[in-house]
Amino acid sequence: MGDQQNWDWEVGERLVTDLDEWKQTYANVYDEVVSPDGEKIGAIVKDEEGNLTCCVNGSPWEQTYEKVYSVRFSPDNRLVAITMADDEWTALVDGVAWEQTFEYVWNLKFSADAGTIAAQVKGDEGYGICLDGKTWEAGFLQIRDYVLSPDGTRVAGSAQVKELAEGDIFEFLTGVWTVAVDGETWDRNFVNVWGLAFSRDGRQVAAEVRLGNTVYTIAVDAHTAVFGSLVSTRKTAASWPRSRQRRAGSWHATGKTSGDEPSISFGGLSSARTGAGSLRWSRPSSGNGRWR
């Protein structure tokens, strides 16, 4: 919710902007959003000639565009939007465009510390991630999703690295997906990759992966540790069958590991599913098998 030290805690009313005045000035006003600190209101506005731009507290951005969408405020109260002009797409932050333009831009995300803005992009080299206006050098056949490190300095995405003919299920099962971290791919492919997460220190990347028709596991920095079941301390003792074990602070497998790779355990950090297709890194409490 931004820096609460700068909030106005006084009880009362204060006019931030009058949207009725906007509607008298522009042919259309829509997709209104409010900044986290409550001090700004932004929206897409259209003039009588059909040109689009964004307006913040009644003040429009200087340039107009053919298309504008995905308007939102960052956690530090900057208005961000994706725009298209002359068939070229980019992102604007408080009215300032990224230097690069693309065939398409989508899926804006903000880092936890609010300093970094990222988006998925499609360019001449293929699909990639743009981080504060800078794009990965290598392009990929597809990027399905991505995640930012907690400090916003790193980014990882699920990337298709092998071409696949239509209907070629046999090649698909050999593994055509992997994880790209800061544009560099893991040295191992998987059937599917999803649910990416960085460790709290940003040094490691975990992902849920599919190894075969019915084999699923967790990979961390391309290493897997399962065949059997993954066990996490998130479950209560009563919810686990007796054949499975719990260990505070780590994922581990009750079956044998994959090849010569060790079971996944990383100091005091553990990964746990927080919902469909998502992972969360957490530090367990002192050895009692429970999560903070």
C-alpha cells in the first residue's frame, strides 16, 4: 500500500479531482484507477477525434495513441499503461515511454519493493521479458508466464525452447519447455513448467514441472528430487498417510530421487504451494514441522 508515513491521516474530506469535469472535457472517460496512497486518480480518455491517452488528476499525458489498455498504478503511485501507435506497442510510466517498441506487450507486473516494472513482449527475436525497458537478448518460441525476484533485479519465465510440429505428441513428451532466468535457460527441458518462484534472497528459482505422462515434481535451479511424493511441512500430521514423512524446513521425496540428484533442501528455506499453479518460499519455525 505504499509508504504509510506519507499518508494524510487527518479526518475530513478533500477533493482529489472531479471526474464530472473530465467527462465534460473528453468524449469518453473509462478504466478509472486509484493510486495506493489515494492521492491520484488515473483513467483512459478519448478526444473528439478518437485519439486515446491517459489522464491523472485531470492532467493528460502529452502524447496520444491508437490503443491504450492495462492502466494501473504501481505500488509507488506511478501510473503505468500499455499503448500502441503506428502498430508498435510499448509501456509508459507516468507518460514516459520505454525506449524499445514491440509487436505486442502484455502482463504487466511490479516488484515487491515497487521499484521494477516488467512485462511480457513479442518482438523480432521472438517472445521475451522486458524489465524497466530492457529486454532479454535472446527470444523464445513462447513465454507462458514469469516472476520477479523480491528485490526486482531478476526475472524468470517458463520458456518453450524446441519447435513442435502440430500434433506431434511424441516430441512434446520429450520435453520442449524449460525455465529462463535473466534470459539464460536451464540446461534441462521438461514436458511442462509452471508456478515459478524465487527464493527470498533471489539466488534460486523453483518451479513445478512435469517429467512424463503422470510424473510431477518440483525443480530448483533445474534439479529435481522425486519419484513418489513431495512432502512439505505445510500439511498437518493427521492429513498425511503413515507411509509419508514430514521434515521441517525442506521438501523431500518418499520415493527414489531422479538420477544422481539429491533431494531438494535449501537451508532454512522451503517451498510450499499456496494455490493452483503457485509456490511460496517460507522459513519454518524451529523444528516443529509448522509454517510461519
